[in-house]
Amino acid sequence: MKLKDKVVIITGAGAGIGKATALLFAKEGANVCCNSLTDSAAKVVKEIKDEGGEGFFAQGDVSDSDMARKIIESTIEKYGKIDILFNNAGIVIPGKLDNTSLDDWNRTMVVNVNSIYLMSKFALPYLLKEKGCIINTASSVAHKGVKDRLAYTASKGAILSITRAMAMDYIDQGLRVNCISPGTVDSPSLAKRIAKFDDPVAARKDFIARQPLGRFGKPEEIADGVLFLACEEFCTGVNLSIDGGMTV
């Protein structure tokens, strides 16, 4: 197994990419701390254990400093080390410049960007000790403009830059930092956003049309990319695009 006895923290592990990655990593032998804001990741942990894997549930808002620190500490208390941190938690609030409120802007930055800063900062001493790695979830929109995604696009661009900065800062100490940029992925969060449109059927077709391959990505396909970045020791500062040709 590729991740046998590795200790992994995955934020936003209750659904979509986070869930698929947690299940995959557990199958590869990792001990997985599954975080979610609600209790959704508790069901993922149950599924992991039902399949013979090992994991535990850590509920909390990773954009809150005290909670982020607590998640790191609870992982150390349980497993004694951290090898991999997958910063995956995030939100999407639609909007352009003229209709994005300051509250929505700030909330997007806090959840999508501050959470990476906090979780990485508190995990750093343990990751350095194990010469581990950090993987961040960016997005195809960090490389290609799309309509009605001002705050989200800005936050994902920040994540791409943070990844490269951290990769250079710690390359001499053996810590690798990479990010993955998915295209539009068929997930529960996407389904909720599409359902809010006046014509959800037309909206779904419009979303699919952004991917030249003609379909949404699957969470499991993105999880495979995360696993690659976790295992490939010659990669740091890398952005891996899995986006159905969206950024071609």
C-alpha cells in the first residue's frame, strides 16, 4: 500500500473530493483524520472503518485559529505524527464585482485562504519532522477567468501563490508543498448551486460546456491526483490540473 502507516489530515472530508480522497488514502494504508464543519465526515470515517481502514472524525471550522490548532493537536495525540496535510475545505459564493458584498468577499477569503494558513502553520513542526507534504486544493479558475466567481477566483489564485511560496520556503528542509486544480466536479455542493438557478437543467448544461471533454469530473479522479502528489517525492511547487481540458 502506497501510504501504509502514514498519518493524513483532510479538511472538508465530508463529501466530494475530500470524501473520495479520504476513502482512497485509507485503502492505501493511511490513518486518516477526517475533518468537516458539520458531522458529515463522521459517516466517512464509519465507511473507512467498515472497510477495514483506520481514521477518526475531527469536527470544526478550520478557518478558526483555536479549532485548527485543536485538530492538529488531536491528531498528534491519537497517532503521534503527521505526514500529509490535504487542505481541501472551501466554499463557493457566486458574484461579480458589483454584487459581491464585503461580507461574502471576507467569508470566502477566511474559509478558503485563512484555513490553509492556519492548518499549515500549526501542522508545520510535525510535517517538518517527518519530511512530509502539504497539498492544497486550488481550482481551474486560478488559471482561467470564469463569469460570476470574483471572490472564489481571487481566493483560488491566492492558494496557487501560497503553494509556491511555501514550497520554496521549506524545500531545503524536506517539506514538499503542491496543489491540485480541479475543473468542475460532480459533487453535492455543485448540485446545490445548480438547484438554485431558475432553470437547473440549462445551468447544468452550461457548467458541463466549460469542460471540453464534455462532462464533469468525478471526485475519485481528483483523489487520484492528490494521491500522486502525496507519493511523488520529486514534485514540489507543482500545480496539477485535472480539469477536463478547461484550461487548454
